[in-house]
Amino acid sequence: MGVVEDLARARQAYERREWVAAYDALSGADEAAVPAEDFTRLATTAYLLGRLNDFIQAMQRAYTAHAAAGETLAAVRCAVQLAMVLLTSGEGAVAGGWTARAQRMLADVDGDVVERGQVLAPVMLRHVLDQEYDRAHELAVQVTDYGRRYDDADLLATGLNVQGRLLMYAGRVPEGLALLDEAMIGISTGEVSPIVAGSTYCSLVEACQEVSDVGRAAEWTAALTGWIEAQPGLVAFTGQCAVHRGQIMRLRGAFPEAVEEFRLAVERYERIGTPGPAGLAMDECGGVLRVLGDLPSAEAAYARSIRFGHDPQPGLALLWLARGRTADALAAVRRLLAEPRDPVHRSRLLPAAVEVLLAGDAVEEADALSRELAALAESFGCAGLRAMAHHARGGVLLALDRPAEALTELRAAMLGWQRLEAPYETARARVLVGAALRALGDIRSARAELGAARQVFHELGAAADEAEAARQCGPAAPHGLTDREVEVLRLVATGRTNPEIAAELFLSEKTVSRHLSNIFTKLDVQTRTAAAAFAFGHGLV
């Protein structure tokens, strides 16, 4: 009676999602007296508590017990669960073995059964991991169909989730997001098992972050946090949840708190023996530290991200830009831009690429990319990406000396970031608004915008941005000359030739000629000598 009572208490704890109590009771029971279905419960609790090896051992025992009892379909279900977890843990070869075994066992089963849909899931996931998206999508449709026909909530959530993500990567973002939302219905009603529910939650939030759907990402991150907190002792999914909370904190300007969340995520990933995903956490952490001006720590975070197997670009290129290594940053973004990417991952690259190209005075390249980004933002329909696109386009128009058009774009960016409660990004857009106003001769308004941005940067601890805003608040150059035009004019006044100016300012000769043409027009002069005289007469040299 003792074993029976213990197992009954364990099952009750399992149903209440008291994972620690369920695990302790199940793992302490006499193995010889534990039914196969309770080994499955033990495996599930082990996974949720971050005990990956215990999960594998318990699920193997469940498989063996079901197979020995001639319960083929139950054994197939165990093999599928092993394959799915092993695949996501980076053990693809072993996962493939379990998938093949499940397929072989099903070959001896007559008729169509839901397990035929379940065994498609690891095959589908393998194609996703190998980026064979067309085949993966075909299988996702089949998995979803099995879920609907057999009323299997796990299959339905899994199939819809993968379909949604793949539609997004094909550029059909609104359709993909709609399917992801549909996948969450079974989770909100409690029909989906905890492992599938946690995986689907994390996938949805990750997808929202990828397309800069900031509002949806914040909403589902809050829901994921609540789901986790309702299950005391839960360890699985807490690392990814910490990453997503950190991303929202970063957006909201809570920089120290974001850094702490990213470091916490790494600790949790390492604790459960799956450190690979920690690379994204360190990439995000490096971005925050860069904004805070702690460039050595940012570089260390990016280096750690690389050690985890993650590519921290384009954030690393922005760090090089902050360190004055413009040529390195340009080389990196041009290499990234040349690589084939789906529309979603292309959209993640373009804002930083435009920023780096503008810093390197590659205005024509930046112009083309800003137009591409604007088209993607319109197609995706996500507010965060639209704000990024307006910001990038405004920066390009400023570089093209079209301040009136730039002002329209930059005000749209500023308003977009304000609506998303993103103070740092709002302030960055405000700095460019100030630059546009200054170029239009509205000096007082420009200084008001720059002063407001400077105050926000100060409050957020973004020292480098604060210093730049303060610099731009200084005395206005005469005749509406831009800062870059003043630099060129000073070098003209000291007798430098166009090639020498280009070399000193890391510009092309074509760009130097364009700046000189603008300078002559604004000063109403015809020669370099007259321009030099103006520079000496106005104290610019």
C-alpha cells in the first residue's frame, strides 16, 4: 500500500504542477513497482526541473517498459519525445536514431493513428534546424492536420508554431504572427502539455523580437513570466524568459536591470547543461554595455557570445564603430549584407548596417538599404521596425543634405519610439531631429530638441550619447554649414587637396567634391581661395 499511496501522491502533485514534489516522490519510488506511465511523468518533471540526463534515463525506461508490454504506440510516443528533446539539446545523431526506431515500429501498425503525426514532429524539426524550410513547412502542415483530426493539442500547437515561424521567414509576417497567436489558444486553455507549452511560449516571443513587434513581445513575455511563476521550482524555459525580459528592459531604458537579466539567463542555461543559447544573452548584454559606454566589458560580452557559438554581429560592428574602428565595422557589415538571408533576418541587420555605412560616409549604399528597410517595415506591419526604418531613412536624408525631408522621417521615428515607451531610441531620434532643424536654420528649436535628448541620455547613463548631444548643442556653424562641411572647409583653408582631404577624413574623393559643392553654394563663393578666406574670417581655422 505504501508504494501505491506514494505514487498516488506523486500523480496528484504532477497534476497540480508541483514539479519538485512530483519528482521527489517519483524518483524515490521502487523502480520495479513504477508503471511505465509514471516513468513518463518522472521524465517530464526531470526536464522541467532542468535535469536533462534524468529526463533521458526516465523516458528510456518508459519506452522499454511499454515496448516489453507490447504497447507499441505508447513506446512510439516515448521515442518521439526523446527525439524532440535530444534534437533541441544538440544531440542530432542520437535523436535521429530514436526517430528511425519510432518510424520502424509504426511500420507494423495498421491504419492511420495520431502517432504517425507525432513522429513527423522530429523530422520537421530536423529540417528547420538544417534551414530546409520548404520541406519543414510541408511537414508542419501535416503535423497541424493530424493535430486537428485527432484533437491532439500538442501536435496542433507544434504544427501551427512552426508554420507561423516559416511563413515569417518567407516574408509573410502578418500571416505568420496570426498562426503563432492561434498556437497559443491551447496553451491559454491548459490543453497543451507543459514542455510543448513552454517551447511554444518561447518561440512566439522570439519570433516577435525577430520582427521588432515590440508590443506583442512585451505582452507575451509578461504572460510567459506569469506561466513560469505559477509553477514553483520550474527551471526549463527560465533562461530564455530571462533573455526576453532583458530585451524588454533594454527597450524601456532599464539598462542595469537588463544586464542582470542577461547574466541570469547565462547562469540558468549553464545550470541545465545547455549553454549554447547563452550566446544570444551575451550578445544582448554587450549591446547594453556599449550604450552605457563600458566598451571593454561590451567587448568581453561579445567575445563570450562567440565562445558560446553565437555570432554577435551586427552589434560587434557597432562596438568597433564606437571605438573608432570604422573600416573594420564597414568590412563586417558589407560581409553580412552579402550573405543570403531571409527577410526577417535581413531586417535585423539593416538598421545597424545603415548606421555603420553613414558613419563611413557610404551614403549611396546606406540610401539603398534604408529604402529596403522601409519596404520590409511596411510589409511586416510591426511598429518597432517601422520606427527603425524612419530613423534610418531620416539619417540618410540628412547625409544627402535634404533636411526638410529628413525631419518628416525623424519625427515619425521619434513618435513611433515614444508610443513604444522606448526612451533611449526616442532620444536618439530626437538628436537627429535637432540636426535637421539646425540645418534648416531653426537653431533655437534644434537646441531645445538636443537639450531634451541630452537630459534623457544623462538619466539613462548613456554617457557617449550625452556628450554627442552636448557637442551638437554648441554654437551653430555659419551659413547653415554641417559639421562635416566645416571639417572639409577647415582642411581646404589649410591647403589640402581633395585626395588629401579624402584620406584624412576617410571619405571618397567623390564625397569630398559633393561637400565642396554644397559649401560653395551655401557661402556663395566660386573658388577654394574664397572659401578659405571665409573660414579664416569666421574663426573656423
